[in-house]
Amino acid sequence: MSTLIKISGSFGQPDDAATTKTDVSASQNAEGDPHLVILEPEDNPQNISLLRRWLAILIISSASLCAAFTEQGSAQTFHVSHEVTILGISLYVTGLGIGPLLVGPLSEVYGRNVVYQASYVLFFIFTFPVVFAPNIAVFFVFRLITGFCGSAFLSVAGGSVSDMFPNSSIASPMAVYTLSPFIGPVAGPLIAGFINQHLYWEWTYRVQLCWIFVEFLMLAIFVPETYVPVILKKKARRLRESTGDPKIYAPLDRREGTLVSAILVSCYKPFQLLLFDRMALLLDSWNALILGILYLAFQAYPIIFEDVHGFNMQTTGLALYASETAKHNGNPPPEMRLIMGQVGAILVPVGLFWLAFTTYPQVHWIAPIIASVPFGSGIYFVFTSTFTYLVTAYRPIAASAMASNSALRSAFAAAFPLFAGAMYDRLGTVGATALLAGLATIMAPLPFIFYRIGARLRKNSRFAAH
């Protein structure tokens, strides 16, 4: 007995429904081609021990956390205004959004591990100019570059989770992975606030340099290659060397066209999703709005807690930290993943309205801090739900689905902080925060709508799994 895994789409994720067991003779495999290699059970990434798979998930998730760790500072060193330094965060997030459009296709040619390791090597190298930047222009340029280098973990990492876990058990590891890149933006102000209060802003990046180096070592040592087409390609190469038969091949060896054309096609796919798939467009827009509000909140919280309640940098950072965890069991249809999103869709505007109407100086500061709990929990539920839905509903092109989501939400996350100060100056803390809550409320029905009609939309979609 041999295990054959059908590769759906353009060498997409392995599909549970496409995994079959077929009797093969010694001279001919199930495809009728004696030279085509197949995936044996011992090669299947979903057959790796559960402990090793979870270790890989935790390392990938911590690397995602490191890449998404956002800080701000440098105003005093470069003698620029606080508003100018916000551009450093926006440029970094822009890099995070653009990068998946390139690294996603590369991971489908060279494998996940090569992309991870190259990403972290470059991430480490280009963080040095950020730490030792002689002027604000150099600082900004390398913030954009480091964001681009760290972006693999916003799209490729989701593919790794899909590689190692079938639909029936993907929810829990996806929930852990989803949590990590969103702890980064929340924990960043928390940790940087303590560092900046007692040292200098450069130390936040020096600490991150050490963290990046440790993450690279763990990625290189403990994370196996999980992308099935690349596993087959390496297996074919080993068999050619051991048997001396040059005719042995893997599906990836017969990829038509050049690498450049493959990358161009893959880069176009996320934009196709946004242009021609209404469900993907609306879910991505919802995510983009929520992430934009989250990044805008990083500028709003200092206004609320420092200006109104007299907090310092340390306590402002603590007010940003709130999250929840959740698990799904069984093998439900993709729309079942949206139930958690329904909860999040309610919690986010509730938390924002709560925050808006407790920002008055006469209201005790604990009230807006408590508002962070439903707000942070709702954000986590929204992204866990949407990411898991995209990976399962668009499994044949999961990397492209995640790339389109990353590009759109990163664009919002980069833009929103830039007008936070002006908006809060013009509308006040109550009006500005209530406006954000109203926008979140407008988008809140989406998970309820797609829960009911998602299956019908997927059936008519040229991209989604039916």
C-alpha cells in the first residue's frame, strides 16, 4: 500500500478529501507513470508526531510574534515630532503587507523552510541599520525593509499550519498561530513602554535583535519542511541519485513556465480574489478595518490615558493588553469557523463604545481599561475566525487567500495611525472613538450573513473549495 496525495490547484495545500490509498505494483504507481514519485506515509507532514508538529507550530508562532512586534520611538534622537515617528510604524506595516505577495509564491517553489530562514537572516541583518540609523530617513527606509523581510510569517506560516493538520484538527493550531502576530502589536507598546521609560528607544530594537537570532536557530533546528510538492521534489532528487535513473521526477519538476512567470501569476491571484470574489473581498475589508482600528488605538490610548487620566508610558502599555483563546473540534464545514467571528463582531464595537463613553476625566480610569477586554477579545475572535475560514474555504489557494488578506489589512493598519492625532484633536476622545465603534458596527453583520449563505457563495466561486 502506498499513499498518494493529490496536489490541488497550482501545487496548493494537501487536501484531506484528495488523500486516498491505492494499490500499486512494483513497477507502476497510481498515476500510471513508473517514474512519478508519490508521498509515502513516512514523508507525509500530517503523519509527523503530534509533539513535533506542535513544537513547529509554537516556533513558527513565536517567530510571527517577533516579526509583528511593533515599537515606536526615536522622536528625541532625530529631533522630529511624534507624528513623524508614527510613520515608522506605518512603513513597517506596509512592508508586512507587500511581502506576502512575493514570499508566498517563493514558498511554493522552494519550500517553507528556505523562505523562513532567508526571511529571518535578512530580518536580522537589516535591523542593524534601524538600531544605528544616523538620521530619520535611514531609519524609515530600513523600517520598510525589515517589515518586508519579516512578512513571511503573515502568509507562509498559515500554509505551514495547513500542511501539518487536516481540516478536522486545524482549528486549534490555527488559533494559536493567529494569536501570535496580534500579540505583537499589543505587546509592543507594553514592552517598549517599560524600556523607553528607563533606557533609550534603541534598546527595543537591540532586544529584538537577540530575539531574532534565537528564533532563527529554532527555525533551522526544529521546524521541518512541510510543503508537499517540495517534499516530493527532494524525494525525487534523492531517488535519482541513489538509483541513477534520471527519469524519476516529482510534479514540481514539471512546472510549466519560468520562476518569474510563476511569481507573477501567484502575485496576481490575491488581486483576483479581491476583484472577483465578493466573500473574500468583504471578509478582507472587515479584517482591514479591524486591524486599522487596532493600530489607530495605539495612538488613541496615549491620548486617552496620558492626557485624560495622567498615565505614564508604562501604564499606558499595560492598558493595551487583552486577549482570549478558543478551540473548535470535529470537522465542520468552513462556515462553522465564522461562529467565533460572530462573537468577535459584537465584542469589538461593544468594547469601543464602552471605551468612548468612559473617557471623560471624571470617570475612573479603570472603566476604559476594562473596555479593553471585550475589544481585545473581539479582535482575536475576528481574526482567528477569518484566518481559519480562509485557509479551509480557499484551501487550493490558501497562500493567495492569506496574501490578499494581509495586503489589504496591512494597508489599513499603515494608514490609520497617520490621522489618529488629527482625528482625536478634531472630534475629541468620545467622538473619535465612537466613530470607530460605528464603523465596526456597520461591518458586524458580515460573519452572520456568510454563515448563512457562505456555502452557496462558495459553490458559485471559481476560487473557493466547493
